[in-house]
Amino acid sequence: AQSVTQPDIHITVSEGASLELRCNYSYGATPYLFWYVQSPGQGLQLLLKYFSGDTLVQGIKGSEAEFKRSQSSFNLRKPSVHWSDAAEYFCAVGDNTGTASKLTFGTGTRLQVTL
Amino acid sequence: NAGVTQTPKFQVLKTGQSMTLQCAQDMNHNSMYWYRQDPGMGLRLIYYSASEGTTDKGEVPNGYNVSRLNKREFSLRLESAAPSQTSVYFCAGTVSSSYEQYFGPGTRLTVT
């Protein structure tokens, strides 16, 4: 069965600093990978996705992620963090078998931004 | 477009009570999903519906039932609520062959 590990439960960065959130996955085939963001009291919003092709993908809100098959990783990066980026971030892997496109989520990384 | 909507936003139940969480979408989603979110555990899939008229168990289905009433609506029922079901519940939807799930705002349920 597929799984996702987000090793950092909580990260604090200063506004304007760069950010990298780690994600490692376990999946038997070529994975479909996602990053979602959840602002306090809100649902989840898709930041970016990787299905195939270029291993560096760009998303919304200045986000990007790089798929590294050899490391089973899909780390999220932002070059400059804004205070409004404070949220919880979830990495997910898609199960491309069966009748529905199901996602398995990591446990999340909570980002705090200091001014 | 309202997207994915959920009712109620908040609910407090006593142990043993029943309730139904409602989810509706106007995004022409074929597949719909129910998740629960607990601190430190991410989102876990309870049930899903690949298409109208079908439902399947996810990772944590015990204590829940679902109904895919029509293409737009997918409800989650707790027949006899337990404190372990205190959680935030999210509904999501996606079109066929897409993995981009659109989430509702969530229902915060407390069982005392």
C-alpha cells in the first residue's frame, strides 16, 4: 500500500526567507504526487501536482516542487515566504488503480511565519 | 458556482446519537469522498463514491455509512456516535480520471 511521510511536524521561518518542506512517498509504480495547503479553519486547496514529464513543477502562490524518483521525494519549495503562507501543508500520493482516484495524505507540516 | 458545500459547519452530539453530514457539489464531479482529519494524523479516507450509484470503503469506514443520493450529493451518516468520532470531516470531489480533489470547508463534530 502507498504511504507518505512528512518528517517535519512544525517549521518556523522568517518572512522573506526561503522554505523547503519535505515529503517522501512509498508507491509501487510511477506516482501521482500533490501538495495541498490548508489555512486555519478552511478546507484544502491544491498547490501543485506531478503526473509525469518535467520533474520540476510550478504551482500557485509561488510554490514549486521537484520529483526525485531516486530519493522517493517530492519536496515543496518557496523562494520567499510571506506571512500569509502560514498554514498546514499536506503532501499526497494518488492511487491510480481501481475505480476512483484516491489520495493518501501525509500527516502534514504546520508552517509558522515570524515577522 | 458554490463549489463543494458541507452542512452543518459545527455539531455537538451526545454518545449514541445519530446524525447525517451533508455534502453537495456543483462542479460536475463524478467521484466524491469523505475524509476525517485528526491532529497528527493527516486526512484519512472514510468512504468514497467513484460514480453515482456506487460507494466503497476507505481506510477507516467503521461506524459510518454513506449515500450517494445523486451526482451532486454524498452524505455521511453516523448511526451511533462515539467520542472517537470527534473530528473534522471533509467532503471532496473530482471529475473522472483526475486526481485534483476539490474540498469543502469541513464540519467540526464533537461527540461528548
